[in-house]
Amino acid sequence: MARPVQYVGINNEVNGGMTTIGKIIRDAWVFEIIPETQTCEGWNLAGIDALLDKVNIEWDKYGCLFSNLPPEIAERHRRIHDAAIAKAREAGWCGEIETDDEK
């Protein structure tokens, strides 16, 4: 099976968007690298990779720790990620896939 050339967009993702790419996009929203209306639908993987680089630069400023985020960014992170988790759970995601290898 051929790998898709273009990204399907966070709103069309499996597991309610609880994927590696979905997290990159949500973090890009948190750091206001892209607007929250940008779903990245139709982007190629090079574009997603470039977005990841920008997200990593922002996280590096805070030692990659949520607890180091300034209040404004921390609140945006909570709002965006809490909403994503709620939406994913409504779509049937339970989070177990992320911890299956820890058993």
C-alpha cells in the first residue's frame, strides 16, 4: 500500500487526531506558529516536518516542560489539548494505544 503524499488534515485524522502529527499541529497552535483554523489538510510531509522543527524550537525555549510555559501559553495549551482529548474520546479514542508498550 502506497504512503499518502498529502496529509489528510487534523480534523480527518484517525483516533480523533491523537497522532504524532496531530500533536505537532496542536502545539503549533499553542505557540501561534499557525492559526488554530489551519488543519494542514493537503500539506506534504516536508511541510509537516518543517512545522515540527518550528514547534521544537519553541519547546526548547521552555526546556520542553509544560511547567516552564508562561501563563498565557500554558492556558492556551490546556484549552487546545483538553478540547482535543474530549473530542477524541467522543470519537472512541481511549489513550491505551499510547501506553500499550508499557505493560
